[in-house]
Amino acid sequence: MVKVRFIVRDINTKAPIKDALIQLNGFKVTTDEKGVAEIEIPEGTYTIVVTAKGYEPYKIESISITEPITITVDLAPSYVFLIRF
């Protein structure tokens, strides 16, 4: 098993993002109030998807994890434009 630590932040302000969902090939973990999440997973190759309310999803494909690692993810806000007629 390998320990993976995630730090999820706002790309503009670098503020931590609480309750971001991180998925790694079926494994799931959620960030705390500091934007940090930790999980132990078997060594292998993973696709990582990070999502949070109000932000664009972030995807890392085919990352090989064979030793403890910290991954920092900066999420971009999602913008919704309303058009009135």
C-alpha cells in the first residue's frame, strides 16, 4: 500500500477547497477544511478525477503511483452565464 496525499486549492486565490471529491480507479476520498485528503492505495497506474462544487473537474490520466506522493491540484472556478431575453 502507498500513501497518497492531495492538496486541492482554488487556482486564483490558492485558498483550500473543502469537500472536493477525489476518485482514483474506484477509490474515493474527500478533502477536509484545509483542502487536504489522504488515502492508502495499492501500487499501480491510476486515472485521478477531482471534482468540487463550483469548479471545473480536473483529470490526471495514467499516473503511476509506486511510492508515497503529494499531489497538488489547483481547480478553476466554473462559470455559468445566464442570458435573459
